[in-house]
Amino acid sequence: MKPPGPEAPVVLVKWYDYAKWLLERVENFPKSQRFILGQRLTGQAMDVLDLLVEASYARDKAEILATANSKMEVLRWTVRMAKDRKLFTPAQFEFSARALRASPQRMRPDGRRLAQEPWRSDSTSQRRRRRVTRCLMWTMVTTCNSSAQTP
């Protein structure tokens, strides 16, 4: 089958390349892990590819892309498991992590991740992040201070 042409969405072409790369890596897994992790990795990558092809022809892409994004998140964790089992070299894991991190940003024309609410401005998101960071820092300080006082 011929790879997608220049008229295909960028995210689809990039994901096609990533899925092809992943399939080649899985072929080198040991036989015992090829069935357990390899089958899951390839299945998840191909599911995302199917969703991206479907989204490229759909009028309402948001729901399909949200599903693809959640499947990518599952794939991220499965790739991490494969790395922890030493099935990927550090360089291969880094390549995979970069590809998986960049894909959701390519799904939207404005570059925002799908997890962000479209109605929320960046300033609101930044204020919320600062508030959460302050709460976490306060929790850490009080925990550290209380643990320093106990013998």
C-alpha cells in the first residue's frame, strides 16, 4: 500500500511513519514479549492510525480526535512499560516519547492540546496552574516543617 500523499493531514503522515517505525521495533522483541507487549503496542498504534484516517474524512473531528488522544495516552504507558522491561534502548524510547508528545499538538490547527478546554483562555489556565503550584508548595512546606519537628 502506498503511504498517504501530500494531501493527507500532517498528523496522519507523521503517525503513519511512527507506526511503521514501531512495527519494525516490535519485530525485534524477544518471542515471549512479542506476544505480550508487542501485540498491544502494534494494536494500539494501528487503532490510532485508523482513527486518524477516519478523522481526516469526517466533518466533526473533535470526538474522533479525542478518542485518538486517549488511545495515544494508553500507548505512551505501554511504551514506558516496554522501556522498563528493556525492550527499547534509551534512544528508541526518547524517539518514541518525542513522537507521542508531538502528535496531539498536531491534531489541532491552533496547536492547543485536546485536553484543554477550547473556551478557557491561556491566562485562566496559567492562573489555575499557579494556584495549584502554590497549594502544592504550601503542602510540601507544612509537611516538611511538621516532619522536621517530630523526632
